[in-house]
Amino acid sequence: MERASAGFRKELVSRLLHLHFRDDRTKVSGDALQLMAELLRIFVVEAAVRGVRQAQAEDMALVDVDQLEKVLPQLLLDF
């Protein structure tokens, strides 16, 4: 069963990208924004899933920052 999940708005993704561009005149196409939004969505979902698995391995009922900090290094390497 596949569940629909919320994505990131193109305006937000555009703003995040432009915060890191050296040239203010840099433009990003709509397709590139859509692709980046999907990548961010997948990254966040994967971080949540790995955080849950880490919490389960530690017999914790809730995921907190500690579990996310433990899975983050490998998550970043995978992306």
C-alpha cells in the first residue's frame, strides 16, 4: 500500500537553493525545482524511517534528536 505524502513547495526549494548561489542572477528551471523537491522529500522520509528503526533498536517509544544524530552520518553518505 503506497501512501501519498506531502512534498516541498517549489518556492521554498527555490529559496533554499538561492541562499547558496554565489550569483544572485542564477536561475533554476521548473523541472530542476521539481526534481530537487522530490529529492528533499525522499531524504526527509528516509531520515524518518531510519530514525524509527534506530529508536526501535534502542527500545524507545519515540524518536528524538539522539536517534537522528546516530543515523545522519550514514544517511548523508548514502545520498
